[in-house]
Amino acid sequence: MKTPLQAIKPFWRNPMKKYLVLFILITMMKPAHSFLYVIHDEALNDSVLFMIDSLYYMGILNYYPGHDLEALDAHPQKWEVYAASGDNTDKAGYLYRVNPQTGELSEIGPTGFKEIEGLSFRADETLWAWAKGEGLIQVNPQTAESKLILPSEVEIEALTWKDEKVLYLGQGTDLWKYDGQQLKLACDISKYTQGKSIEALEMMPNNTLVVGLHGKRNLLQLNVLSVEPCFISKSQEIASEHNDIEGIAYTKVRPLSLGKPGIWPDSLKPGVSTNVGVSLKISGGPDDKRDIPSLLLEEITKEGPMTLGRLYDDGTHGDLQADDYLYMGQFDVQKRVEGEYCYRVKTEEPVAGVELVTAATCLWVVSLPTQHVPSEIAVDEGVVLTFTDDTSVLRIKEIILAEGATVLADIPVLNELLVRIESLPRSNVIARFEKYPEVSWARPNRWGRPAGHFPNDPEFPAQESLTQIRANEVFYIAKGKMTVAVVDSGVDYTHPELVGKVIKGWDFESEDFDPIDEGIKGLKHNRHGTRVAAIIAAHSNNGIGMTGVSWNSKIHAVRAMSLFHQREALTYAAKKANIINFSFALSDAPVARGEFQKMLKDVDTSQKLFVSVAGNDRTVGKVTIPCGLPGIFCVGGTTRENQVATQSNLFSSIDIFAPYTVLTVGEEIGEEYYQDGGTSFSAPLVSGAASIVWSLHPTWDATQVKDQLVKTAKFLPKHKKQSLHSITETFPSQTKLNDLEGWSVENEESCYTTYDLGNFDNWPKGESRFFLVCTTQESDVLLIRREIDIHTDVTKIGITFHYNFITQEYPAMSATDNLSVWVKDISDSSTKNSELLIYHDNGSYSSLSQDTLQFPDREIVGAKTGWLEKYHEIEPPFLPTTGGKLALDFIIRNNGDKNQYPFIFLKNLRVDRYIETEIPARSVKQLDVFEAVFGGSFESPLPLTGWTLNGSCYTAFDFGQFRATDRERFLVCNTYPNEESAWISREIDIPEGVTSLPLSLDYNFLSQEFPGNGLSDWDIIELSIKSANGNVTRLVAKSSDDISMVEDTLYIGENQLAIGRTGWQTLSVDVPVSSGKGEIKIMLSSEGKGNGLHSALLVDNIRFAPSD
């Protein structure tokens, strides 16, 4: 018996079999990573550039109408791509440079030949091409100047260098070979091309040949051992979406992208300087990213970004390891005002013509006593407090401190806290907090399972968001089953709530089919995608954990974190599902807008529902991407009080709102369930609702599903939203010496900006190393002013700055130099309001420390306060409520020796504006999935989705003096003279396990036939439910002789009718039902035919819940 080695050895004795062995070894090797740019003909002379990565079509990068690009190749050493044109264009035979980041074309010039059919760089970096009808040419890639190397009339369509010695060329289905001396026919590959002619060639590093074919979408990948003799075999096809490939360019470099910034810690105490670490990973781009020495860290503010410093990859400046493409930095952050502060990272200079900017990463500044809950603490410890939305942070702090409580967790949403009082049981803690009117709800952190509730998941009673969107009522009659793609940080498909529910899609970060949720590195909020997926489709009604919105849905998990990956991931996801959830919001920068616009061009948004989020920056009117683009179903967040959440952004292109605070799975492995907030979690509520509606109406398109959700959503009442709009006024544009922009100084020679003065230490960090220096050297009194514009909607202003007051005249001297800082209302000449913020005079000099100050041109003996920080809030009545201007005045006086001066150093002036926006009634709508599915409030005009009408039934805003009990419309069924009946019905499908239906509705029976009018024929009303087993339960089956009716007058226009009426009555009953399809029927019938009298039945607010 031969050993495996002996069995292989004989092959090596036969030269022909040697190729066989090599072929076996090559095909078993893992294909090298490849990144391809591909040009194809969209029309006769319109070209499109698209990309393929790891054998996967990534999507269109750019369009070139009228250019007729026929050839494409990438530089072998540099991050450069080149293209050349054919003859169906005004610029025939031109050479172009292609931006590898954006696909943008820049013209190099004409080659001097009419039509270029192929481009290829040789390993020596020379560029070669085929000029149709002329032959092989060599092209200068810098100037496009060309010279003919090999005259030939062969109709070559493509070429690619194998190495420095061999050039392969394609004509029809033949491969030609050029060895530097002669051109000869080498190999027929028609059996692999299925008779399609070669249009493009590209040789890969592993000696596989990628072929583009005329009239064929996919690229062909061939293993090439030799073309003389012809030893070629088919490896595989590379998926494409476009016919008529004209050029292929291989590069091992994908477009550069920035990862999501990580910040630690993610919560700070106000007024305390804390060292914060920031890190970010760069991927893609050229091999040598050392051309990017640093990245800028910016704080996002209303008026623009404020630069805090730089991240480095040099092993210093807080970076742990040089040249690992992980940029890091450490920064001292100190904030006076509690709230959320958001940051982003960007490149200092454009890369390949594009400025790269990350999405926002945020941290919280809170003053409450906090304690991280260790993993061994039971999840049911503590009490959850929900504060009313208008409770200030200061008041929350007062309540917590007054009761001696400890906050057990970080605070993602400020109006909801998990607290504990060490010495008291939970029941007593609840009682203590319930006495405060600001606490709308105090409850145990973990709920027991109420007996017999439906669904029976133990966390369901705590999922208020499901009740708020009325999903709890939908569960009695509908379960969604649409697959929902979740493009996010991945999905933990091993989580008990999601086992068996996840389809593994592509991981664009790790480049494999294992999109496990690895979290968002550096952030507290890990497992973001897992939590989103659980909201949509967690295992439900199984007695374990939480309840999902769409019970029978699958999740198609797609992992993508960077902007470039997210755009291509959404294109991919649209091929896998009709509903795509994307819980990310990016600032509306040209790069982000452009990337997502390209994605939307590739997708039919009438068939695909993209659900995205407004974001959590607390802004009003500032659009985020992709939410602000046409074709995106944009979701904002609301509070439990049905108001727009303070944290949620608000702008006109938001389509619908859904609860901001939800219960979902824990963010860390081992954590179970907890409440969290963000529009990230509002969106999956809408995605789950869309799945339910689309499952009931499978023939609908995405536009119809979206319209149904929007038109049945509930208008929110008039209310106010508090927003924090921050504008940083830290010497704008002061990145150079002697820059006084934005400051008003009586004598400009008395002030200047610098970054190096004296022997001071403990410099406050800020946007810039520069600070302002002013002195009275040129005058006795110096006024330095900064004006602050006040808009009409500003309700409060916070001013922060650092200062250092220095004087040569300190207590040993007799003079009294002084500093005063004022804020003044200068809106008009009649306003006199002013307020003193700071004053230093001779009496306070004792607090100044004597020092020798080393200035560049001299050394002086003086005293200084050292760097101090001042924070001051301005509110009405001082703050002008109708708009205007404030002035911040710094005044220094020299009252003594004119040769000894006072100085002031200023740095880090910041102005925070607080905005209160009034949201009118009927301007924003909150998701109501029950109304979208069942239509029990009859808000739509006819036809009513899902309802069958017979006779005179319709929806109305009023019936005489009667109005709706819920929202605006209600159902009216009439019997007119000679009409026998009117009724409305709809089918319901009761799921397994439901044995009773908690039905409530409002009705009002009006009739001219009532006992007081002496008639004996009475009309009848009937409300019934027919169960799947055929049983009919009559909820109301009475006529006006046995219904208590009040005599009244019905006013319809100018007509007045004497009627009897019940008035609006509420019916609440638990109806026995069986699973399967049944029917709800509402009927008004007439027994007194032809008596010329009217009856009407008004019905509103059918709901599957007990009466309120």
C-alpha cells in the first residue's frame, strides 16, 4: 500500500502531470485579497465606474456621461488610477487620472491617438496602451504624450502585463502574447468565455487573469499556468451588476476610511478636569499611511467644530505603538454644564481630494453620585426612576442627594435613573421617591411575570415603548414575518433572544460571512447591533426575556462601521431584504451625503424601505445623513409623555417619531436587559412595525408601507422641546500670531495673540494653543470687548472662559491696578442692564502670588492670580428675550506707575446657547402600529384599509355636534328612509395561545325612534365578534327601546332633528376567542322600514386593551 507521499511522487516524473500537480496546489490556495475598479458602458458613450472587493460587488463609485472610457489601470506602486477614452466622445484618445477615493476624473491630456482600447502599467511603472488601428503605444502618465512601439492592425480590445517581459492582449476570444519583440496569437479561451469576446483584462498577483466580456455581467477569473502551450482553467466568476465591461484595474488598496472614535471614560463630573483618551483606527488607503501624521479631534458645536487637539500614530503623544494605524491621544476635558458633549475626528488635509470625517461620539457630564454596578450584583437590584421631561438636571440632583441615594449605572438618558438607598428595601425606596411630583414613575428594576399576561415574556411589562406604539394590541391579531436587514456593529446570533433568528450576512470590516457583534470599540455602548436586532425580532411569548415587535421576522445581519463600508453595506443589504434598518446618523458633510446618494441611486427605493435615525445631538433644524435624504424613512424620538425627546434631533425631513427610551438586551455579554435611550432604538420599532404591515399586505411596495405607517401615526399635541445649541467662540481662526478677529480693542497695539509667554505653567488646554494677551502699556484704561449675538429663541446663555490677571503693582506697591469683567446688554441705546462677573483690585492683591515673570524681551517682578476659570449663566429678565446683543467687557486699569503695567491673559471663551423650541400641534406624528394594522380609530377617509363596508357607512370629523373620542375622525353608519341596514366588518387572525380578547370601544347610538316619541318600531345596533370556531359573541345587540336614551336635538347644518341618544358610551369586555381567522362586525339595522325616520351609530377608538 502506498503512503500519501508515494502516491504523489510519480506525478513529478511526467512534465505534463507536473502542471496538474501545480494546478491542484494553486486552486487549493486561499485567493489573495483583491480590490478592483471596473469601467463599463452604460450607453454608447456614457461610462460608469464601480468597485468589487473580495469577489463581492460593492456598487457604483461615479458616472461619466459622454466620456466613452474604454480602458482602466492602476499604478503598481502608487495609489493612482488612470483611464483612457475611445472615439465616441468629444475628447477621443484622452488620458485621465481617476481619484481612487471618489472616482472623480481629472484630465491629463490627449495621447495623440484616436481611440485607446486598453491600458496597463508594467512593473517598471511605465504605462502602455493599445491604439485602435495603430498598435501598441507607450504613454507618459504625467503628460499623456505617447509614442508608437509596435505598429499593428490587429483589433486588440484589452491588454495586461504579466511581468516586465510578457504582455497579454485580448482579441475576440483569443489571447495574444507580446514578449518585447513580436506579437503572436497564443491561446483560444472560447470554451471559458462561452463565445463572448474579451473587452478587459487584468493580471492579478497570484497569476489569475480577470476577464471582462462583452454582453456578460460577471467577471471571469482564470488560472493561467501558461499560454504556450495553453494551460488555463476556470477558477470562478466575480459577481458584477453591469454588462459590457471595458476596463479593470487591480489595486491592493481600498479607499481610505476612518473608524468610529472611541472615548474613555464616557462620563465626567462637571467642573472636574478629567484626562480623556481617544482612539481611532484607519483602514484602507495607501500602504504607507505615515503621510497622515496626525488627525484632528473636534468638539461638535452649533456654530461649527472646535479643535481640541490631535491624535497621533507615532508612539508618542499618548499613542501606544507607532505605525499600527491606531491613532490615539489624551486630552484634559473640563465641562461646567451638565449634558451630552459630542466629538468627531477628521483628517487635517484632504486625502485624494476628500476630507474624511467620522460620525459623532458622545460623552456625558453629570454631577449625580454614580457607581458602576459590578457583574455580581443581581440585575433586579435598585429602583428605576422616571422623571418628567421638564425636570432640570439640578432638580434631579437635589432629589437624589436629599434621599441619600446612589445612582447605580451610567446615565444614557437624563430623565431616567437606576438608584439604590443602601439601608432601605426597594418598596420603601419607591415610596420615598413617589412623593416627589417630578417623579412620574418609580418601579423595581426587574419585573416579575404577572399571571396570565400576554405576551408572557417576563420583561414585557417594562417595555413601555411597545405599549406606547400600541404593539401590545397588535400582538392579538398579527405577527410580522418579513426579513429585516440590520446594518450595524453586527449581531450576536448566540444570544438567547436571537438564536435561530439571524441570517449571517457579510462582515465588511473583517471581510467574511461572520457578522458577529464585536461592539463599537472604545464606547460604553457595545453590542449596538444586537440590541437593535432584539427590539425588532427577539423570541417572543416564550416565557423568557423580552418581546420583539415582529415575532416571526428574521434578521439579516450585516456588519459595517465606517462610512465607506456602511454605504456599500446598505447596497448589499437591499439585495437581501426589503426592510433595512440603519441606526446611525452622520453629520451632513459632502462626503457622507455623496456616499449615501450614490447608494440610493443604485436601489429602487419604491421597493426597499430604508429606516434610519435623526440622531441624538439635541439640535433643531440641523439635518443628519442619511436621514435627510429622499428615499430614507427618517425616525425621531419621543418621550413617555408623547413629546419630542430633548435628546432627539428635530428637522423637517423626519417622517415619523417613535419612543426614544426602550428596554432591550444588555450592552455587555452577561448583562440581561435594561432601559436605554436613543433614536438608534426608535428606528427598530418602526422597522418591526413595517414588517407587520408588509406581512399583512405582501403585494404592497415600500412606498405604500411607509404611507400607511405615516398616515395612521398620531399627531402629537403642542409642546416645547429644550435643545442645547453650543457655539464655541474661542478666538475663531486664531491659529496664528497677532490674530484679533472677533475682538474689539480700543488700542489694538495693546493686545496680541501668542502661545509662548512668560514662565507660566498649568496652561489650560483648549481648541488652540494660542491665547490673548492685553496690557495697559499704551493707555491708562483698556477695554477688550467680545459681542455675543442673541436670537429670539434663546432662553439661557452660559459663558465660560479662562483668565490670568497679572500686575507689577501688588501689595508692596501703593497703586491700585484692577481688573473688572462685565456682561452688558447692548441691544440698543436704551438698555442699561449690566452685571459684574469678576473684580480684582488692591484689596484682592493679597491673593495674588508674587513671581518673577520672564517675558521674551524682559524680566519683571509681579504677581498673578494664576489661570482661573469663570462660568456664568444669563437668563431673563437680564437676557433679552426678543433678541439682541450682549457684550462681554474685560477692563484693566493702570492707576499707578505708568511704567508698571497690569496684564490679562484670556483663553477658551465659550458661549453655550440654550434654545426652547415650540412644536405646534399637528406638526409631528408618533408611530401607532395598531392603527396602521387595524384602523380602529377610523382616521383615514374611505376606503378603510382592511375593513369591508356595506350601506351608508363612512368616516367623519363630526356628526352634528358630536366629535371623536380619540383623534379626529370616527365611524358613522346611517339608516336612511327605505334603507334596511348598514354595517362594517373586518377579518382578524388570532394567534395560537390567545383565548380571550380584551376589547374596548366607544359608541354613540342616535335615533329618531326612541321611547319618548310614542313609536313602537325601533332600529337595532349590533356589535359582534365571530371566532375561528364559528362562535359568535354579541357585544351589543339592543334596540332603542331597551337602551337608555336621552332626548336631544341633533344639529346638522340648518336642520334640527329631535332624537334620542345614548351619548358616547365605552364598552369593555374580555371576549372568548379561539386561534385562527375570525371577524369583527358592527351593524345598524332597521326594523321600521319606510317610516321616514333616521338612526345612526357612531363608533370610535376600537382597541384591544382594557378601558382606561
